[in-house]
Amino acid sequence: MLNGHYLLNPKGCALEGYAIRCDGPPTNGHILNRSKCGGNKKAIAILKTCPPEIMANQCYHHNISRWADTPVAVKIMLLQKVYKHGYLHMSDWFDVFLACWDDHPIELELARLLSRC
């Protein structure tokens, strides 16, 4: 169960308090890893531009140990983005991102990412 602590952490690591202790310098990490694009060049190009909708401050420890890629961590960071940008904005962004595929991967839909765990 997630609590409001995760939504109200605008500074430091977006995953502070999740799974492991934060350590090391902050890094700007992707919430959606490029490997999830399965070679789709258009989708990878979008992620390479590092749009603020899918970038999050992560401490070195959460990022390098891949804790930031777990379903719960992705959900925490996306909830922070929804809190910051609003659900409609994030939904629109994901619609544009998923339009890169003729038949997009359903596991990358915003509602599915937020419903996990």
C-alpha cells in the first residue's frame, strides 16, 4: 500500500523510503526504461529526449541497483508525475508515446502502469 509520503517528496530521491536506503548522489533517471521499447526507434527517440513526464530524481543506490525499474517503483514515480502534471496531461503524453506503435504494448499504458501492485 502506498501512502502520501511518496507524492510529497519533491526534493531528493523520488524513491526515498522505498525498499532500500537512499545513498549516493542524485541522478536523473528514466521512469520508463528504453529497453521496454523493444527496438521501436520512434519510441526510443522520444525517451532519449528525456521529457519531464518520464524523468525522476533517483539516488545512485536506487538507480544503479535497478530498484527504480520494479513495478512498485515505477508506480510511485508515475503517481508523483500525475500529482505534479495532472492525470489528463500524463494520459495525453502516453497517448502520443504509444502512437509510435501500430499495435502498442498494453503493459506501457498509463492506467495499467498505475494499477500494478
